[in-house]
Amino acid sequence: MQNKQILFTGIHTAELVEKEVPQITEKDVLVKMEYTVVSGGTERANLLGLTSKKFPKALGYCGVGYVEEVGADVTKVAVGDRVVVYHGHHAKYNIRPEEDITKVENDKVTSLEAAFVVIASMGLGGVRKLEIELGESAMVMGQGLLGIFSTQFLRLSGANPVIAVDLNPARRELALQLGADYAFDPSDEDFVEKVKEVTKGKGVNGCVEVTGVAQAMNQALECASWMGRISLLGCTRVSDSLVDYYKMVHRPGIKLIGAHNFVRPKVESYPHHWTHNDDCNAILDMIASKRIQVEPIVSRIESPLNAPQIYNELCDDKDFPMGTVFDWRDM
């Protein structure tokens, strides 16, 4: 059986190629995909060679589809089940181990909504690690996919106020629509003063730093309250500024928390540290009950045939539409 798949074949170059689908093992699940979501930050860094110069690369860790075949030892899902796929590829068919598959059991959740659940779970992981209490102030630096979900989860966690930060005015407006109390432009000269003003001079108790930009990290530290917490959800590929750790971290007692998605329990959830599958199931339930919104985040749905053009835009356009989805149903 042939598979259509998007590959990064060189710096700034993406192609739709055809490959043979391999045989599954006894622990694998073969999924025929409906949608996969472009993760702008991670995919851009890989496409530009910021992670490594080794090509080809296959990405696309966030998607949804239907089970086509299961290995002999698979017990969690069956042929015909609709499932969320973790760490698959932008491809018509994905093969993943059973632990990377989460069944979508609620008919109130559309496939387009479910396609975003994996990346939403990463935002939720960053929020959980802040251990927000009701009434604490919170801020999200960056309103891309991870940030916009983090903003929604902070609202649900009882943070007050919730402050969204982004250079892009359209993303700031969306953040306000989805639950932020304030949305600020970090390039404003009085940005820190604005944050301090809406937090009654105290600064923010909890901050999710999503951008991975060193300057944004410095601003997060400037805006932090005494004994504040910052979860580092973004991946800083290039450091372009220095942090005065005594003045900005040690003296005010700031906690910097690594929040990479791989830092999760594998088997059993515990407070503030949930497994991947438990978070995915929780998010599916929140989408079904309308506590979390996905549809306003969807910017466009594209055929994989347009992948070369889409990835050129990702490399060159600083305002790349964050909710970009590939539709594999007609491939």
C-alpha cells in the first residue's frame, strides 16, 4: 500500500512524496488520517535547520484519523475507532505504538477539533506546572497554538487576571475572544508598566513562556511577582540576550520550570503532572462541554498538494496563520 507523506528534503524545502506503508508490529496501530495540524514553531525550526542540518525530516505530531489495522497485542483500540495520533507525521497513513493513540469517544467532538488535541495537551502541561490557585494573576508570552490554548486553560484554572501577550494584533484579539482579560503588545515601551498596573503593582504570579525567544524570557522575568513561577513551554533555539540571574531570578525567588512535553509520567497521573493520554482525554471532554474552543483557532484547511507553498510561507511570513491544517481525506 502506498502512502502520501510530506517530507522536509532540505533547508526551506518541503515536498509531498510517495512511500510504501511498512508492516505493523504486534504493538502498533495503523491509522488512516483525516487531518494533521502544522506546529509552526517546531516545524519552522526543523525546516530551517535550526535543530539539525540532517535531511530528510518527517514531522506532524498532531492529528486525527480512523484505525485501519491493529497489531496482535493491541487492546486499547479496534479497527474503525476514531483516534488522536501523537508523534505521527503529515501523511495519509501513520503507524504508531498503542501508547501514542487516544480514542475519541465523544461524538460531540468533531475530527477537526480533535486534530488539535495533542498540541493543546502541551499547553495544558505548561499550565499545570504553574500550580495556579484561584485568584492568582497569570500571563502567556506568545499567542500561537500553544499560547492560545494555555490562555484558555489559565482562565479555566481560576487565574485572574489572565494576560495574553503577542506582537500580532489579530492574535491578541483572538486571545481576548477566548478568555484573556487583557492583551498587550510586548514591543510597547511601557509593556512592563501595563502588566504591573493590571496586577496592582505586584506582577504576575504565573507565566507560560511559549515563544522560545530570549527577549520574551527577559520580559517575563521583569513582569514576574515576588516568588513568581515561569513555565518554559517554548524551545529557545538561539540565545540572543543574557539574564542577570541574581537580580531577576535568585533575589526575587523566581521558579523557572521546564515544561517540555516529554517531562510527563508515563503510566499514572498525579497532581500537576498528568500522563499524555489522561490530558488528551481531559481536553476532549472540555471540547465536548464547550469549556475549550478550537474552531476560532482554525485559520485554513489545505490540501497536502499545497505543502511546498505552505512551508515556504512558514519560513518567510512572520504572521503565518497559526491554525493551518492539512486535509488528507481525498488524498
